[in-house]
Amino acid sequence: MIQKKKIRVAVLFGGKSAEHQVSLQSAQSVINALDKKKYEIVPIGIDKSGTWLLGETPRYLLNAHDPKLIQLSKSHTEVGLILQSAGTLADMRSRRNHGKIDVVFPVLHGPYGEDGSIQGLLKLAGVPFVGSGVLGSAVGMDKDVMKRLLREAGIPTPKFIATHSHEKLSFNAVKKTLGVPVFVKPANLGSSVGVSKAKDERGFKRALREAFQYDAKALIEEAIDGREIECAVLGNEHPVASLPGEVIPSHEFYSYEAKYVDENGAALQIPAKLDRATIKKVQTLAIKTFQALACEGMGRVDFFLKKDGQVLVNEINTIPGFTAISMYPKLWEASGISYTDLLDKLIHLAIERFERDQKLRTER
């Protein structure tokens, strides 16, 4: 029996975002879980300056088991994708060809990885990639645009105000519209980086300064008193939703430390203890959100469940965390899809979409 050729999968991770370390943790889990009988894994780490480094397993990370000290090993070859080459990798110095990539699995969180930037590059390179395309990635990253689209689609979301670093916004105006306390976030970032809870004018000004360190636009949201529910979505034209899970933070809110550093930062209830009607409502809204934001492949939709039963969509993550303790793979495990099988499905969806788009006409 002739063995099928392994699919060559480039796992792309790291990047220039403030979520660089989170990406390293996610990539490590993905690389460990990919079926080595099916895939030839090509680890490509992007350092904080934007340089692509072709790594070799298992030496592509340093301090791999410490989320505070984990870092990308830089003792690797600098590479780049050749545009319009169907995924050919080349050495940036010697120009030596490192072969073609069959599919790219971006495990890049935040700007330059989750915002449509890398997705546009991969489209120009002519290579299939996991996750949403340029549009879905861009609107999923910008919380202001995302929430305006949700509102337009009739999907309930907390009240919010967007402001830019060059604008002056008074705390009294915010208090009048949103009440107190409020959450202040960089508009284009995730993993709770730069997020603060403000209870008074002094805290509000401090929160804006913090948010503007990461983005020129900030989002100010009303604080919702409710349970934090998350639901995973998988698919292209016909997406399906997982069983919901619940995040129960031990910190004041689900901060970066609670998510990735403090092992006791939050308890995850998977599946969430919800009645059937609420589960159905969450799943329906998750799929509706995924489609309204032009997402494909994967997404994790985060909700607030109020005491009166109202469900509000907080946001979507188009490249959700893939660490060993991350919600997205855990929700699918609870729904009957193992981590390894989930990666298989995501890679299949990427190739399926690429083949679909290749059939589109590019000339009259």
C-alpha cells in the first residue's frame, strides 16, 4: 500500500503584537497535538521585530514551560514567503528554496496576525490558511467596528463608546451614557492586554493612558453584572457551535494574568451549567455573530449572561487561544471533538475554502 504524502503545515506564531508570549504558548500546544503521521510540521516563529525564523522542533522555543519566561529561539534561518508562489519558502539571505507549504496554521494573536494583515499576505502567496479571511479577521479584531456590525445585525451587545488618542472625552459624558464602573480597552488587541476597570475619573484617565499605549483607539464599555459564557464555532458556509462553557474569574475580572499566568486565575466550567433553552440561545447567537462578522474556519464568541436571562455578545476571537488550558479546544472536547481531530478539521476547512476560491473567475 502506497503511503499518502504528508501535508506540509507551517505553524506561524509569535509576531509583533503585545500578545506575543500567548502566541508562543498556543503554538506549542498546536505543534504537540498535530498528528505527526499526517503532517510534516514547519514551525515559523515571528520575532518582535517582524522577522520570520524557520525553526526545528523541539528547539524552536526557550523556557517553553514557563509562561512568564517563554520566548522564541532566534538561532534559526530567516525566511519569507514568495508572493504568487503557491506557498514557497525562501531563505532571506542565501535565497535557497525551502520548499512549498501546503497550508498555513496562523497561531498569531492580536495586530499583525489576527487583524487581516497576515491573511492578506497568505492570499497573495497563494497558500491555504486556517481561520477567517481578510475581512472577517479585520472586523473581528477591531472591537468598535465589530460592535457596530453586531448592533446593525440586531445582535445584543453591551453599550459602548469609542474614542481616539487625539480626542478629549470627559468622564462625566462617559458616566452619563454608560454608568460606572466601565471597562476601558485597546480597540485592536485581545487576551485582556491593556484592559482596565475604571470606577472614578482618576481611574478612567489612568485606564485611557494604559489603553492608548497599545492602540490609537480605545473602547469604553458598560460593566455588565453577569456570568461570562463562551461558545466555540467551527465551519465555513455551514458553521456549528459547541456546548457553551463558563469562565469564573478569581480576579476582579478575567485579566491577562488570570488567563495565562495564574494557574488559579479562573475556574472553567465546561460545559456551563445552563438550561437547554439558554444553551440553544447562546449557540444560535454564536453562529449568528460568526456569520454577521464574515468569519470562517473558527471563532470563539464571548457572552455575558445576565440574571434576568438576557444574553449579550461581548466579542469574537477569530484566532482564539490554543494553549492546553484554552477554552476553544476544551469546548470542542466537551462537544465530542478531540484536540487533534479539531486541528484536522480546521486544516481541512482551510484547504476546502482555498479550493472553492480557486474556482472563482479573475477575468471577464
